[in-house]
Amino acid sequence: MEIVTLTITINGQTIKAPFGSTILQAARQAGIDIPTLCNHPALVPVGACRVCLVEVKGQRNLQPACTFPVVDGMEVQTETPALVKARKFVIDMLFSQRNHFCMFCEMSGKCELQDLGYRYGIDHWIYSTYTKRFPVDATSPYFLLDHNRCVLCSRCLRACDELPVNRTLGLGQRGADSMICADGIAPLGSSTCISCGSCVQVCPTGALFEKHSAFMGTDEKMSCTKSICSFCSIGCGMTIVTRGDQVQRIESDWEAPVNGGRLCRKGRFEPLYDGRKRLTTPLVRRNGKLAEADWDEALQIASEHIGRTDAAALGALSSGDATNEALYLFQRLFRRELGAAGAGLLRGGISRLTGMKPGKLSDLENSDLILLIGADPTKDQPVASFLIKRALDKGAKLVIVDDRENSLSPFAWQTVPSGDLDKLLVMAVQASRPVVLHGAEMTADAAKSLMQLGKKAVAIALEPAGNGCAARALGFQNGLPSGTHRLLYILLGEEKDIGENLQQAIAPDAFLIVQASYTSPLAEKAHVLLPSAIWSERDGTLTNTEGRVQRARKAREPLGESRQDWEILALLADRLGRKMGESFDDISAQTVREVQGKEI
Amino acid sequence: MAKIKIATDWLAGCAGCHMSFLDIDERIVQLLDAVEFTSSPVTDLKHPPKEGVDIGILEGAISNTHNVEVAKQMRERARFLIAVGDCATFGGVVAMRNLCGTDAALRRAYLETESVCGGVIPDSQELGKPLEMVTGVDSVVKVDLFIPGCPPRADAFFYALSELLAGRTPVVLPPELFLYD
Ligand code: SF4
Ligand code: SF4
Ligand code: SF4
Ligand code: SF4
Ligand code: FES
């Protein structure tokens, strides 16, 4: 499609704007600043606040730039005395509508209403102080909704509608008494809210703010680190906000290619409330008890035991959430250098539907038929479920193949048991852009049937482990490779435990070396326990379920004596006389070559 | 050249604005070359001189009838009146009373507080009567310059006075000194 370019003038400056853009978009593209409040670049504009008013030649009234489309030859003024007067009036009204005494507001210093007050010199109030007291909803475990600071811009409810597509928020009451409400009337904590935090991130004022970072300081005291969430295989881009070595909050990255401003509870809030006890120093078993040791001693004991164990009796098992670098070093050390039979994954990877077009999550957006099979993304890859619901809004149909309850069933056009695939294949053949989303529970039979679709459909796998895609590429097997293991090395990372089956597969007399971040039943059993860094403390790359390699960055130093997974493995390799690489960058480069060079 | 006369006073406030004013530190010596402080809560003279001052400075909100009198007297006797602090400009912390109402606030403070037994709500003729609504100073007198802030930065005071001494009348503070908190 050809893009028609229009010519308009803003404040006398001639600029080009693509057909269909609003005055605000055209102005921003040209670097011309128009103040806004209810507008948010990621949300559909509604023109609710009137802060962005501009003069358009030929129009009788002032017009909101955020919703007014440009037409060829349009002449716009953005900061005339009349506009400044109108804007001050609007801002004055906003300030007097509710309680805007900034000195005891958490958002002071990072509030868009306050910024407008400063910009337009609102140094006293023309309209009398608002005296009505509104409630504060503190029932969400993660954030507060203080109606007294709300300017009714509707950003939060548009975010809830457009990003997680959850539609919890709406507007209740009327006029000046209007209030943002959850499910009509419910307190947030007992509503359908799924704690994705999108509403909190877009709120321009102190009406919605996170509990964890509340009153911990203004933005200039915080540092931001762009990183990647590794709690599932979607690989959402995020910004870790820290003050000193304290992680205050996690924000979504609007520019991130996968999630475009979305995050889920697992990625945004839960990591901040992990109550498990961290391992902060190496521990070794002395007289039957785990006792503190330094790295030197712990690595020495570990390497001695590994050195004297037969390759055939060497077991190696890793979490699939570890970085590419850690996984690369892990399989290289144990499989290639030490000759172990294989390296296993705690939560298995899934096989790909060969012969079909490998898809990207962005394919969901323009799909007309989504076949979801053997996966429950609402639970396991939440942002994928947001993207599915978004596609449904645009007219796609969802067909779920699941023998059990699926959280997306209420949105499905049809839910069919896995034995009933043939009918679906007909539907998929008739659709114009079918997408198959498949997870770990897809049966081999189902996979075989689906592959008949060939290039007709794109297939997207939903890997169960955060970095499962890289693990597959690096040749990890599912579960513990068979054999009698006299020594078992387990990279547990941040996982809670290894599960019943694996637990039982461990020989009772095996020497157990565990690399983990938290105490756990498995860690208790270890002979050598090596403390590893967590998500906020590690550098490296991660491969998401589409095969996209992204950079995770550390926002603080590892706690106590703990070290990053790759570093522990490199140190261990060193002790064993195997040189892995000169530096992190060197190892990372090798890793990326290895991961990307493979068909995933 | 005759010195510029300044009077200051506080209404319903916490004295923090006056503290912040004194935080201009040694620059106050520089000011004293050109300025004479007359009445203020921290000097002996308690009312602005009858013959008037050039600059009147008021801290605190209008919360009772006494505040109204003090504000009006200051206005009558000052050629240029500055309201300083969030209380004087917006009502500030004091205006939180508006959210529950004056009666409830008095009951809570003098009768219902956990540490009180047999309390009474003060009702002496010497005292001003609390108003129904707490407001900024401009609801009762005309204000020539507003300096918001809780408290305003010392530099904001110094800037405003320096401008006035130089014969310029600031309308709004420059952005780096214009803060609500
Ligand atoms: S929401 Fe903004 S304007 Fe309102 S009190 Fe808080 S910082 Fe001030
Ligand atoms: S946290 Fe997410 S689901 Fe909950 S109300 Fe906000 S946007 Fe909606
Ligand atoms: S809660 Fe925040 S985002 Fe929602 S309407 Fe109020 S001010 Fe806007
Ligand atoms: S969907 Fe996955 S990657 Fe994205 S925020 Fe949630 S847990 Fe993290
Ligand atoms: S930003 Fe345009 S009307 Fe609110």
C-alpha cells in the first residue's frame, strides 16, 4: 500500500505527515512539543482532557491535537496566548477537581499533571480547593488506587482493555463524582484484575502507584536498566528500576519487540516479593552438615570429585531458565569436554512441527484463525495470552485443542478434544492466515496430523522453560540422561525444586553438586552448594520461544558471595584444566554463534 | 538610598517557610545592606509598622478569623505582598482539614485523641474562631507574588527579593525554583 504524505504547517513550520496521523503525531515526529495528559503513545487516543488543544485555521473552536486528523494544507498553531489561556484554565480545573497537594503525594517529581502545573506557572488555585474525600483502594497486593489523585484521564482503563485485554477497569458514577472502578464495583484485590500492572505504568498521576516502590524516591534517584524477563519463554523486554542496590520496581519496555509495553504478574511483581532465602556463600558438607566455605575450597572439592568420576557416571542437569551463556558452558563442559552421556533439562523442551512455517508472536495480530494446542498460556506464558486476546478483538477465531480445562476456553470459538483434529484441519485450510500455537502437552499424534498443514500455517512453539529454545539448540535432552550417576551436577538456578520424578532418579549415594540461588529441599541434600545470582544480577543473552536472541543486563551486583551462572561454570572449567574463553564477551560471542547457527 | 522595609508573619503554618528563608545563610548579610527587617515572628516588633513597608511576606494558610485579621493588616501596610509556601498559596497541609470538616477536626484533636481525658475544645475570646474552609491567602487579600513549595527553597526567597531590589517584579518563579513540594 502506498503511503500518502500530507503537507501541513505547524507554527509556521512546514512539515510532512503520513495520511491518517493526528496533529499530535505529526507534531511529535517533527519535534514540535504539544503538552498532553490523557494521551499515551501506546493507547488509542480519546481526547478526554483538553490539555493538547491547538488552533486549526478554519475551525471555529480549539481542537484536541491528540485526536484531530491532519489534512493536506492544514495550518496549526500550538502555543498562542489564547491557547495558553485555555490550557491554563483546563489545568486549573484539573488541579481543583480533587486533592492535588503534591507535598504528600508519592508521584511528586514524576507526575504529568504536576509537570503541566510547572510548565504553565500554576502557582495558586483560581477555583476553590476541592473538599470531597474519595476512597483509597489498597486491596491489590501490588498497587494502590487513590481516587483522590485521579484526573479521570481513562489511560488505565484503556490500558487494561488494550494491553492485557482484561477489561477489569471501567468508569463508575457520574460527573465530578466519577471513579475508576474494577468490575463495576469490586475492590481491586477481589476483582478480575490479573495484576499485569499496565494500568499502573500508564497512570500519569499519583492515583495508581506500586506499593513496593512507594515513597522510595523520585526518578532522579533511580537508575534504569533495560533487560529481559526470563520467567517464561516469551522473553518480554523490561526495565529494572533500582536505587542503589535495591530493585524498586520493574517496568515494561514500550519499545520491546515481543511485548510492546506488556508484562504479566510473573514478570512485573512476583520477582519483587520472592520470600525464599537466598544462598549467599558457597557451602560444603563437613561431617554430614553443610558449612560455609570460600569459593576456592568449594570449587576445589567440586572439581576433585568431578575429576575422579568416570564420564559414564557423570550426570548433568540444568534449569532451562539459565542464560544462553550458562547453558552453552554447561553442555560444553559436561558433554564435550568431560564426555558425559548428555546434559539434561529440568523442564523439557518441545519438538517443533517440522515442515510448517516457523512463526513469530507478531503473526498472531493478523491471524484469522488461532489453533491453540497443548498449552495454557494464561498460566504459563501470560503475555502470549494477551496477544491472543488482542487478535480475537481484531476478528480472529480461537480454537482450543485440550482434553482438560483451558483458561482461554471462555474466549474460544470452539474447544475440541485432541482426538478430534480432522475437523480443525479443514478449518485451518480454509482460513487465510492460520497460526498454530503449540505447547508441551501436544501429543505426538496431534503433531503428526497438524504437520499435514505444511506451509499453509505458521507454527509457534510455547516452550515450557524460559530459555528452552536455546537449550534445544544446544542439544540438551529432556530430563536426566539415563545411566547410573555417581556424581550429579544440577544447575537449579532460581527454580523451586526438581520435582518428584527426578528426585527419585537420583542415586542415594551420588555426590551432589548444586548451583542454586535459593535454599530448597534439593539444596539441603547437596555436598557442594554454589550460590548463583538471580535475574536482576546477571548479564547474558536469552533466546525466547521464537528464537529471538535478546540481551539481559544486570541491574545490581550479585548478592553476597553469589556469582553469575556462567562465571561459576567458567571457574569450575578452569579448575578442571579446560579453558572456555577469555572473557564474558568472548564466551557470549561463542554462545550466540552456537545458538543462532542451529535450526531451532 | 533608604533601605527597603520588609515585614513577615505567619498564619496557619509550621514556621518551615521562615526557616527556609533563614537558610539563605550568609547572603542575608548581603541583603541587610539594602533591606531593613521590621516586624516578624522572630523579632520583637509583632505588627508591621503603621507607616507601611515595601514588602510583606506571609506564610501559612487562612484557617481562622485571626489569620484573616493578620493577613488584612499586612495587606494594608505592605505595598507588595508575597504569599510563601504551599499553605499560603494553596492551603497546603492545613487544608487537609477540609476533607473532614472543622467540627470533626476539633473533636478529634481536643476530645477524641487517645491521650486525652476530659478534654475541652478551646473557646477563649483571645483566640481566633476556626473557619469552615481552609484556603490560601489570596482568598481574603490580593497577593502580588506566589512562591509555592513545602517549604519554598531558600534560593526562591533570595531570587524574589533580589529581583524586587533590582526594581523588577517577578510574576512567576523561574522553573528551577518553582516547586510544589
Ligand atoms: S497526582 Fe500529581 S499533581 Fe496531584 S498531588 Fe500527586 S504529584 Fe501533585
Ligand atoms: S493490573 Fe492489569 S488487569 Fe489489573 S486492572 Fe490494571 S491493567 Fe487491568
Ligand atoms: S487512575 Fe490514573 S490513569 Fe486512571 S483515570 Fe485516574 S489518573 Fe487516569
Ligand atoms: S509473559 Fe513471560 S517473559 Fe513476559 S513478563 Fe510474563 S513471565 Fe516474563
Ligand atoms: S491529550 Fe489530547 S485531549 Fe488529553
